[in-house]
Amino acid sequence: MESRDQEQAALLTLLRRRSGGASWNEIAAEVAAAGSALALLNEPAEDALFASPDLEPDLEHARDDVRAWTGAGYRLVTVLDAEYPSRLLGIRETPPFLFYEGTLREPEEGVSVVGSRSASERGLRLATDAARLLVSEGLTVIAGLAAGIDTAAHQAALDADGRTVAFLGTGITQSYPASNRALQREIAQRGLLLSQFYPDAPPTRQSFPMRNATMSGYGLATIVIEAGEHSGTRIQARLAGEHGRPVILTDRVVATTSWGAALVDRPNVYVVSSAAELVQAVNDVREAPVRLRSALNKLVSA
């Protein structure tokens, strides 16, 4: 196998063995820091975090999987690759790998648009307006390909000839919900599909919160259009704060959820009630890194 395929096989072996009970995210961080999954796998047992005897059968099984995926045309990027999304390397939930269809961009200047699957007409209109605004600003629209708000945002981005990225809560070969199969194909052709799960993985209760964490880390910010008190969207809003990403809430989210109201006075949280306020919030998000660099330069030169 070529070096890249060997590293991918070694990474899969580490993930499957999970020596010491390490999580996938912990293994991803160790591999990224070491710069080689093979090096970790082959460390002497007394010094290694992951090494253990009789690796060859597991390693050969992983090699077979990599060959099968490559033969089937699946595209895979890992934390060891230069094209791996750099923003994801800075979060606690870093996925060890991503399967993808479409075109990777590094860096990706995008904003997540998220919300309820059972969205109101007002919510769907606002999601559409938000996506059009992002496209007009040259930003990528990021969403989770769910029904409701996600679907409206993806479709509006495509209709405006913009770029959209869909994070799947399943493997790359699955379509969930089935009603979005055609939309998923169009995004693969014109934008990007990303999945942090094995290709044939079905949807699970755990996969969607994991997907939301990755979405939060991938983008510049998260816009929460509309959500319920117990919506999974609240997970992304909370994690965005932990990731140091701004959160833009509509006034409806603040008025109808306790978690939305609790976020109002926190740093990097915006509340908007109109398209004009959303424009201002997005502009503030884009200008924040410039303001930070300016402040740091003044501090250094003082």
C-alpha cells in the first residue's frame, strides 16, 4: 500500500483497538500531535499509549477496508492530511477522519444555519433569507441536511448559485431523510458532503449530536433560526460557545426556549429580529478576527 493508505489503515487499527479505553477524539488528537498513526502503532509496548502485541491481523483487516473503500470510489481525509479542515483540529471533538463527496476547501469560510425539523413558515423564510445573505457575502452555507430549516438553507444556497456543505448524521452512502436524497446528490455535485462515520453507518441517537459538534467546529459561527426547548439544535449552540464560535439567535428562539434566553448575555452571542440585524451580526462575525489581529499588533508594538 502507498504511505497514505498505510497511515489510514494504522489509524483505523488504533480506533478499533482503543487501547486504554481512549475515545476516538483522544486518539485523533494523539495521532495529529505525533504526525503518524503508524509511529504510534509501532511504539515499544512499555512506552506506547496504544501499542499491543499481535497487531498484524487487525492491521491487515484495516488495509482490506481501505482498499475496499478506495475501490468503491469513497474519498477519505484524516487528521494527518494537509487538506483536513484546520478548524476541526482545534476542538475537543475532532473526528479522526471524514468521508466526503464533492470539493474540499481549506480554509472553508462558512456559517452554520440550523434549526427545527418541524419549522414554521416564518422559520423557513428566515432560513432562506439567511442562506441568501451568506451567499451574497461570499460565505458557505453549512447545515445538517435534516428536514425543515436545514433543507431550506441548503436549497436557498444552491438556488443562489452559492456553495453549501452538508454534514451527515449517517455514513456517506446513506440518505437520511430519504426525502432529501436528490438534494444530497446535488450538494455532492455542486458543494460538499461530509461524514465522520463509516460509509454504511445508519442514523443513531448519538450520531446527530456528534455531527452537530463537528458542524460547530467547522464553521465561523452558528445561526439558530428556530428550535424547540428540547431540540438537538441547543447542543450545537452550547458547543459553539465552547469552541469560541459566535452564536446568532433569532428573537423567536430567545422568546420560546429557556436555553436560548440563558445564552443572551454571554460573550459572542447575538440576538436578531430582522434581516438587517442579521446582516450586521454576520458582518461583526467576519470582522472579529481582523479586530483581534489589530489589537494584538498594538499590544506587541506597545
